[in-house]
Amino acid sequence: MTKYTFYVDETGDAGLEKVRQGTHSKGASPYLVLGGCLVPAVRKAELLNLLSDVRTEIDKSDLHCTKLSHF
């Protein structure tokens, strides 16, 4: 029996009282997006090595999109 790990992440804001209208306005983003990735246990080490190589190549210790400023 093959084992898997399912990774889930979200981006955006769930608050709907005030939705941001542009790049510089305050409020929730107009979109809430969920994404997932199903990884077989036998490929997990390979994936972790690939992510480590990407972090090294772009000179970032954390692969997170909080620094993005586009709408």
C-alpha cells in the first residue's frame, strides 16, 4: 500500500467587510485560493531536495510570497 502526504495552503483573506480595491488600499484581498499537492512517500525526500535547491538558487531561506506587492 502506497502512503501519501497531502500538503494544503491558502492565500488571500477571508474577511469580507472591506475588500481591497487596488494595490495601496487597505482590506481583504478579493480572492481566497486553496491549493494542494499530493506527494507519494517514496518521492518526499526527492521533493525536499528539489525545494532546497530552489531556495539556494534564489538565495532565500523561506519560500513564501508575503513580499509580493502586486494586486
